[in-house]
Amino acid sequence: MRYLLDHDIDLAAFAQDLCKKRSLTALSPLNIQRQFMDSFDWRLYKANVALELELAPGHRKLLWKLTDNSSPDLVFPVPRAKLGFAADLREGPLKDRLAPLLEMRKLIAQLTITTHRQPLCLRDQEGKTLLTLNLEHHQLQDADGQKVEPLPPCLTVEAVRGYDNAFAVCIDYLENKLQLSPSDTSLFQDGLVRLGRYAGDYSSKVKLVLEPSLPAAETTRTILRTLYTTMLRNESGTIQDIDSEFLHDFRVAGRRTRSALSQIKNVLPQTEVDIFKSEFAWLGQITGPTRDMDVYLLDFEKYRNLLPELLKPALDPLKTFLTRHQRSEQQKMVRALRSKRYRDLKKNYTAFLEQETPDSEPPAKAQQPTKKTADQRIWKTYCRLVEEGRAIHPESPAEDLHELRKTGKKLRYLMEFFQSLYPAEDIKALIKSLKLLQENLGNFQDLEVQTHALQGFANQMQQEKIGSVDTFLAMGALCLHLNEQQQQARTEFAERFAAFDDDINRDAFQQLFHKTSRSSMKSKG
Amino acid sequence: MKTLAIYNIKGGVGKTATAVNMAYLAAREGQRVLFWDLDPQGSSTYYFRIQPKVKGGSKGLFSAKHKLLESIKGTDYPNLDLLPADFSYRKLDHTLMGAKKRNSLRQVLKPLRDEYDLVILDCPPSISVLSENVFTASDALMVPLIPTTLSLRTFEQLLKFFRDKKLDLDRIWPFFSMVDRRKKLHRDIVEIFPGEYPGTMDYAIPNSTHVELMGLKRSPVHSFAPRCPAAIAYDGLWTELRERLENL
């Protein structure tokens, strides 16, 4: 329970009064630095968890709270090393809880508050604590840990299991005698609000609510602006290399931008569209090698586990090689992200997105209602995907499957951009069916790239004198495994595509995106 | 959820001290621990400064799930709860005999599965219907042994009971407690016994004034003497115990 107190309250006098009237014992006051930890994309919050680090001389606690209060708080010892990746934690209950939620993401302090806390204890004649009251003053820090501003002082009541009566008496006193009202927000929420933020204020997913009748040009700019915001929010984490997912989300937002620019045709001025398409393609190129290295490092344990026990340690030099190259690629990428070209891209693109006045000669479909554009673009891309998919046969070259994957991605992005224009359940089901196909195509392509990359790495490692004969033997064995998996993915393709291209799915696509037209997508054969 | 019993047929072997310190160390690491003081003498309950009283007594605990949940008390240590002792526990044998099942205790603990990671049963000495229930309900038994002939004799009795009842002997984990290195007999037994009983735990707890002081301080040894030899030995014993529990 938490009660807000007046800003000008004299906490010492209030504490003294409470102690006298309620037979409480004052414990030593503490000045605590409190960090509210989560991943950048709020993975703990999404799992109903609030993780709070409390640091004061002689007081080091890591509190694991469930935001729905469905079970009591857990207290963990604070690890010696700075909190970051779950993988770096010692084996134990904290790692067991954090690892599946965080995966590859790093814990960051979403909010920092300095609290002056005066604990007051209610004890029985045996000296057993029945409940604790904390009188607290708070100072909020901003993201840079610089600006400090006060938050309202508060009183919290910590109940102890099995001592309900003591708790009820205390609450009755606070609410009926002192006329305090319980707060329905947490300190963490209050702090975020003061910074103009809220819990869960970042997600890499495209969540837009679009208006079907608005001109397509206006909607497209809204989509592009949202993607650009996501990109910019990941920029600093990408440059600092906080964790691999900042770059991943930065790249996905860029790829979606490219896709929106090229797929939503004849809506925005073509000359500028062409320029930005090429500039965002450049952005994809300069960030690609670092992402590749990140992916190999993320998958490293998976690779190791494919090998027999005897060969596993032999693969370690590959990790050394990947780590080293990840660092150098990261440095190269950071240089590019600090270049004039990138700064110009941002400046010009911001100006482009802010254009509101219609051009003198607007593109043909600029004024067309959004829904019509969405229907047309999704239907057309869907037909292309089906056509390309049906042309695939067991001997088709890997490039054909790669092209099909790219078309699938374009379709998925379009469906995600315009999702809010369609009944939620219907479009979700279709995106899901597409995801299943994409998963297979993604696997196939990744395995193709990885096998070739491993061959390239082996050459480079020899030149750089990293690894022994056993290392190359292990890498060879790994290539064989990856190749086997790739063959399996190819075998599975026919089945996955048939499931995507079945009558029910086809009708559903038609029903949702091509209802008005007489022509329809013919079934296979 | 793992259930661990701290048990010996013989009393005065350091059972309660071990149970309290193991529970404290497990909770300090972030495990959710429930400590059940099954001994009507209520020594552990006294250490935790909690009243040795359970509403409805032992009968209530074994008849209704809510009685068990209502009786749990939070201790002064994070993540560590206590199911207190009650004078009615002296009649537990009678209650359990009425239940006619040696897995009644296991059934009672079932609803706590999601709430706790570890349940520690601090058992009274003697061999009884309750002990049999403890053996069935526990994943493992830690048996404190003072390195004396008499103590080893009672350990043999426990092994014989397990053999007779066809229970799994690998779940019995003896360790030495109250070891006085100045005594030759203690040194000899500590050296020879693990060869005869390979399941013996590596860490031994020395005879210690600090452990005796737990009664006076009414708290685990780590909370008032975290660097004394006994606390260091308990740290080692806990590390070994945690590994064994993980590998069960």
C-alpha cells in the first residue's frame, strides 16, 4: 500500500508522532539509489514484472515484484558485476527467472530515483516484525542521471504474511484517522509520467490506427514517420552497442521504410522516393556486416550444440574470430553513422516527412482513399507471392526461394502497416499463415548464407592464424549439419506453401483485400 | 518445488540449527522457502520469534488446504516463510495413523508447489508414523551426525528402516555436525565414515559457540556472525546441498 503525502510535510515530525501513537520503532534511515530495470523493449514489464535495484551503504537489494501483486515480492542478492545480460549471471534463481524473459536483451535502468527512507517497524513482545512503514522523500533523475526534481513524498506499508490483523489496524488508522488515500499508481509510474513517458512506451512492432478514407499520401507519411521514430529511438543504442537488438530494430525499421517507399506506389513524389529508397538501401548495406556478426554470435551456442561433445571446444576460436570482427564492423558502422551522408539523409528525410502541402502535380494515387490503396497493394503483392511460389520446384535454385522470401516480406510489411483497416481477427490469421511460410523460407535462406559465410570465415581465420586443424574440422562438420537442415527446409517448403496456398486461405485473402472485383486468384492446377 | 527433511532419530545433533541456517541461505539466494517446524518443542519457531501456534492444530492442517495457507507466517527474512510448530504436533502420529496413508504429508504439501521452490521440514527425533510420512514426502533427507559411536549406531538404524521399507537409500545425505577437532575419535570418524558411506556430504559443521548463540540471538548464524567458522562451514554445506538438490 502506498499513500501520497503533502509536499511540505515534515517527515521527521510525522515519523516521531507515528512512533509515539502506534508504538513503532524507528530503524536507521537510508539514502537509497533506486534503479527500475528492464530491457529497452520492456520485456519484464510485459511479463508483469518490475525489477528494482536498491543500493545504499549496507543495503543492496534486487526486488522482483509482480505488477499484478499475484505473489509476494522476491528479494535477490545484488550480483557483484553490473546488471546487464542474463547470460552473464551466475546460475541460480535470478538467472532462471530473467533468462527466458530477457533472452539476448540487456537490462538497462529505465528510471533512477534517489529515496530518503525512514523505516518504522511494528514488533510484538517477542521482537518479531509484524509490519513495516516507510516514510520516503524522492528525487527523480532524468535519463542522463543529471536533472533532479522531487516527486511527492509517500508512506508505504509492507505487510508480513500471516499478520493480517496488524495490517488491517494500521490501514484503518492511516485511512480513517489520518484521512490518507491510497495511491493507485506506483512510484515507478509516477516517475515515468513526470518524464513524459509510460511503461511499455517502446515496441518494435508497427502499431498504427489508420483512417480508411484519408488520402493515401497522408497515411503513407504517417507510416513512414512512425518507422522513422522507431529508427531514431534505436540509433543511440546501436551506436553504443548496448545489445544486438538495437541494431536489429534499427535495420528492420529501415527495411520497412524501404518497403513502404517502393510498395506504396504512385502516392508520394517519385523523384524523392527514388532518392530515399537508395539512401535507405545504403543504410542497410552499412549496417549489414555488423548484424551478420551479431547473428552468428547469437547463434553460436546453437552451432556448438550441433557438434559432438569432442568437437565442441574446438569451435571456440570461431567465437574469438566473430567477436573480434563484430567489434571492427561495429566501429566501421559507427563511423558511417556519424558521416555527413547519414546526417544529410536524416535532415532531408525529416523535411520530406514534414511536407504537408500538396505538390503542384500530385502523384496519380496521392489522393486515393487509404483503404483502396491498401487493398490494391496487398492483393497485388499476394498474387505475386502465389505466382512465384507456385513456380518453385524441387530443383529451383536457392535464389528463387530467396526472391520468394523477399516478396513474402513485402507482403507482410504491407499487411502490418495497414492492419488497423481490417477486422483484427481476420488479418491476424492471415499474417500468421504468412509467418509460417516465411519461417520456412527464412530458415532456408539463413542456412544458405551461413554455410557460405562459414567457408569464408575459415579462409579468413587461416589468414589471421586463428584456430587449429580441429577448429576447421569442427567448422566443416557444422557446414554439413547446416546443409542437412537446409535440405530439410527445402523438403518442408512444398508442404508449407501448399498450406498457405490452400482454398480457405485464398478465399480469405480475396474476401479481405479483393472483395469488389470479379476476377479472382485461380486455384492451382 | 523440492522438499528437504532435516532428520535424525537422535536428538541434540544440530538438526534445528542446520535447518534454520540452510533455509536462511536458500532464501538469501532468492529461492522461495517454506520452513515447517514439525517438532512440537518448537525450537525453530522460537528462533524465528514466532508464536508456536497453528489455528485448528495439526488436525486442521491435514484436513483443509486453507488452514495450511492461513497458518503460514512471514519471517523477518526475505523469501522465507514459516509454518510454526504447535503443541498438538505431539499427537501427529495419531492424526496420521487415522489417515492410514504414509503419503498424507506429501498430499498436504501439494498445493504449495507453485508458491515455493524449497520446503524444509525440521523433524522431531524418533522414528514414528510421522517420520515415515516425512521420508515419503521428501526428495532428500539431510542427516546431521555427531562423530560418536552412539550417533553412528542410530544412523545404522535409519538405514535398516529404509532397507526394510524398500525406500531409496541414495536420498539419505549424512553430514558431520558439532565436530570437535581436538577429539581424536571425532577426527577418526570424520575420516573413515565417508569411505563406508559414500553419500556423506563433504562439509562438516564445527562445534561452535556461535551456533549455540543462535538461541540467544534468536536468528540464523549469518545474521550476527557471518564470518565465523560455523557460518563459513554452513556456506559450504549449502553450496553442496544446492548442487545435490538441482541434480535430483
